[in-house]
Amino acid sequence: MNLLLITFSFPPAGGVGVLRALSLAKYLPEDGVRVDVLTARNAPAVGKDLSLLRQVPDQVTVHRTWTLDLPFWLRKSVKKVVTGGKAKSSPSNEVSPRLTNEASSMPPTEVSFRAGQRRAEESPHFSREAAKPAGNPIKQAIANLLLPDPQIGWLPFALPAAERIIRERAIDAVVITVPPFSSVRLATRLRKIFPSLPIVVDFRDEWLTTTLDLVSFNSNSRARMVAHKAEAEAVRDSSVVVLVTEAAKCELQARYPGVPKEKFVCIPNGYDTTPPTAESASPAGRAPQQKLVLTYIGTVYGSTAPGTFVEAVKSLPEDLRARLCVRFIGHIETPAYREQLLSLGDTVELKGFVPQAEALAAIRDTDYLLLITHDRINVAAKFYDYLGGGKPILGAVHRDGDVRRLLEETRAGRWADSSDPQAIRQMLVDALDPAFAASAPDYERIAAYHRRPLASRYAALLRKLTNADI
């Protein structure tokens, strides 16, 4: 079988956003799939990581095109201008409303567009003023120009390249992994050119209920309409929609009740280190005179806003706080988040972006791993690297989210409600107690999240779509 994997970012670009595409390119050939990758040559990234590029098998062909995107630092500057440099608030805890029976009889695009408009207006984040020009018309014009996201400038290059590769390389199936969510438009455009080609749209994050509010460049009413229409068309024109969490799968099944539920499939993210065992995992905690190290790895942004965690740390008794060292490794999205973290003084260390190998080494050198998420639906890719690291996790998470479910399923750590500083404080107090003993992880369940068996599940899905014997 010949697969075209379309991904905006790919090594040597660094960061967790490239890891799912990399794992498919790395492991699908073991299941008899020849992989061609189409990616952007100049995709903005938090940094380069050549060690990831070395993991790409020699038999994988990588095709790189240009994109009209801004460099990472400049895009962040423009975003700061548009948003005023304000950190986005965490999402509300309510479950999204279901669509009506009337909507279920409409075509998927019309269902999403009408229901999406209603849901946007019912959202606590929606304001009637958002439908009107913002106070600064220049900011509004910039925000509305780059929809559904700034990476829309890749499509004029990606589409002709994809068409050429499909024809020249005898491609049997296409996987389009997002974000950036503008890439979902490739599904609709390729469907017009290749009516019978199996096309998989792979959502690494759920878009409309969470990500649009938390981290998008623009979330006004126009942005919502563009996003709903693009997603609905992608659902209509894809052969299968893959989600990385059960919550995201249920969300899209509810959003498109007229679409067969079987069209939505969950294949989670995973980790790529040797699965931990009871023998390999080292116990948490240090001698009473030593500082306990708590490490956070990944970007700090809307869905991982550290405010309640910072409040919890500040409320610790001085003697306990003096024994705690919190390390943040990764990009910090806004000055506001940086200021919050720096307010912890000597308790915190901000390391910035490091290559994946260094991040994995930091996991080995910590007592606990810190997870912060206010997201009910999405699960950060770093969570799975945490699982593979074999160190206990302290999670400040959404009380009804998939992360909580996974923590309880794998027994990989403890969780506290991310909106409750007192609960987070108590979790930290327990961890700082030398007598505290974490529960034994379920290593068999953790092993199931290794990227190799997950790639085999993807290969089985592709085989079913193409009726191929691979």
C-alpha cells in the first residue's frame, strides 16, 4: 500500500506537534505501508530538532513545499497585536448541547453551519459585539484575513503538490493530520479531483468546542463560521475521521448526528521510549534534605494556563515550599504566563525549548511530572511521553476530562481539579511528604500506548479502507 501523509510540520521542526506524523512515518513501513510525506519546507516552529529527523526511515520520501506563513517569532508578535497580548481564559465545564432532530436530517455541512452558529451564540465566550468590527479595525482586518488560521498560506502550494504525488507515486490513500486546521480544506479539494480516493482526516486536537476558544489566532463570530464550515466539509468529504481521544470522538459524533458513527474512529497518541516496567521505574521522592523536583514539559498556553497551580504553590507553608523545585521546559506563550511563573521566585526554573532527547532526559531526572490542562476533550501529546517516562504524574486537570480518565485507567499518578487551587495544594503537600507512596501503575495498560502498536492499528484501518492486503 502507498500512503501520502500530509502534515504541515515535520522534522527537523521540533515540538510535540510533529510527533504523531513522525510516528506514522516511522512505524507504518513495518506494516508494509510505503509512506510519502508532504510538508511545508519553512513551517514555523519553536525550534529545530535534528534528532527527530534521524528517526525518519530511509525508505520514506519527504516532499517539501513552501508556505506563505510568517516565521514563528513574527507570527507570535502578530498574534499579540491582534489579541492585545492577553492570555485566553480556560473553557467552561459545561457539555456542548446536542443537535436537534431537525438538524440531523440536514446534510453535514448545513448541520454544522446552522448548529454551529447557534452553539457559538450560546457559548459563554460569545459576544454579540464579536460579530461587529472590533474597536481597532486594523486588528480586526488582520484577524479576519488569516482564516481559519495563519497556515492557510500553505494550501496554494500543498494542493498541486499533493495532486502530483498522488498521480506519480500511485498513492492508495491519504492521511491529513491537523492542526493547523486550515489543512482540512485539502480533504474537500482532493475529493473533487479524486472522487474514489480514501482520505483520512486525523484530528490531533478537537477544534470547535475547545481549541477555537483556547489557542486559536481568532475566535470571533466570523472565525467560528469559517471553522464550522471547513470542519463540516472535511467530515463530509473524508472517508474516515480519526480522533485521538474518546471524548473528541463522542463530540464529533454528537455534532454530526446524520453521519454514521462508524466514520469516527479513535486512535490515541502515544510515546516512543521503551515501555516502563516495575523494575525500570524508579520511585519518586528524595531524602528530606533534598529538594523534590517537579517537571513540566511542553508549551504553556491557553489550555495549560498556570494560574491556579501558581496560586497553590504560593499557599504552601514556607518549609514545604523551600523543598520544592518546579521546572518548566518549553515555550511560554504569553508574557502574562511568564510573569505568573516568575512570581514563584526561587521555587521555579524556566528552561525554554529543548530538543526531545533533552526533554526525555529531564523526565529521567525528575521526581514527579507536572501536567496542567483545563481542556475537557483534548489530551496533550506530552501526557503520553510522561506515561513512557515511568515517573509518577501530578495532574491539575479538568475534572470531567479524558486526562483524568487516563490517569485513573493507567494509575500513572494523581490528579486534582485544575480550577481548585486548594485541591492542587493538597496534592503537592502529599507529594512532599517523604512517607507518601504513590499507587502502583498498570504497566500493561501503559504499554498499550506505545506508538508501534498504535501505528499497527492505523495500518489496519488503512487496509480496511483500501481493501489492501498489507
